[in-house]
Amino acid sequence: MVNDSVGDLLAQIKNAYMAGTSVVMLPHSKMKETLARILAREGYLASVEVAGETYKKTLELTLRYQGKSPAMTDVKRKSKPGLRIYVGSEGIPTVVGGMGTAVLSTPQGIMTGKEAKKKHIGGELLCEVW
């Protein structure tokens, strides 16, 4: 059993990019699906699909490549189960000089750092992707 489902999702995506595979299959959860859809919207994944029955759903992520290089260079899990990291709207980091994306879990749902800054809300800093 995995204690950190978000960390597991990010590690499997990163490992799949390093291995050069095109599809990642994971057990489904709402948080994983929302995070994957944000990554797809930001251009790091090609598509996100939910397959299976109600009690055995799987999340099928299609990875995106630009030629032979992966769309995602690296990902860092910031807030972990052992040490949660919370930021206010002013403390949301810019990732790689604005070229990357910070993902936050806010009271209004999971969103990117740019969206949270526009709405002037903070939350738990889940990860940084570039």
C-alpha cells in the first residue's frame, strides 16, 4: 500500500519519461485524476483517461514528447506526509524563472500557482514541475 499517492503518481510519470514509454497505468483516485488533468492542461501530458468499472478504475496517462525529448524535465514533491508545506498567495514560488509550474491544493481545489495568485489564495504546495 502506498502512503503518498501524489508522490507515487509523480514518480511513476518521471520514471516512465526516463524509460521512454508512452503510457502509464495507475490505480484511480480523484486527487490523482485532478493532478493529472492539471499536468495535461499545462502541456506535460498528452491525455488523461479513466477506464474500468466503478470499484476498479484505472488512470491511463499518455505521455507527451517533443521529438525524442520528454515534455517534463523534472518534478519535485514539496509537501510530503511527514512534512506539510503551506504557502500564502504571496509565498507561491516561481518555478525555473516562470518556465515551470507549481501545483497547490487550496480550499477551492487543486490548481496551479498562477491561478492561485490570481485568486489571492494560498494552500498546500504539492509539487513543482518543469
